[in-house]
Amino acid sequence: MRVATIQEAKNLLFELIKLAEDGEDVFIVRDNLPKIKLVVIEEQPKKRVFGQHRGKIWISPDFDEPLPDDFWGIRDEKIAI
């Protein structure tokens, strides 16, 4: 954790920013009371574009039909108990 006065922060701004980017907590104090905390703003993900992949995806007309029993390994044989 790095604590700096406002005057120190003016002189060491680039160093304090680098410390914050490296994950260290950086506080700026006035009259020995913390007033400001430097934090890194995380990059926001890009917004999705509706219709961007139009025509590139195909869904089979029977995709929601039940799968055949042989897909699950089920046989038509009766098991004797």
C-alpha cells in the first residue's frame, strides 16, 4: 500500500499511476485522512452487434426432435431378471 500527500501526488503522479496499474493500493491523503484512492479502470468488453453473423449459422429443422435410442446406447433387448 502506498500513501501520498496531495503535494507528493503532484510530484509523483506517474509513479503512483504505475503502482496502481501493478495492483498496489494507492491512497492520497489530506490532513492525514485518506481522501482519494487511485484505481485502474478495467477495459469494458465491446458491445455485441445484432445480426453480425447473419447467414453464417444453420440450425437443422429437426434439432429439437428426440434422439434415437441407439444414440443413448439403449437396446431393444429385454433384460431377464
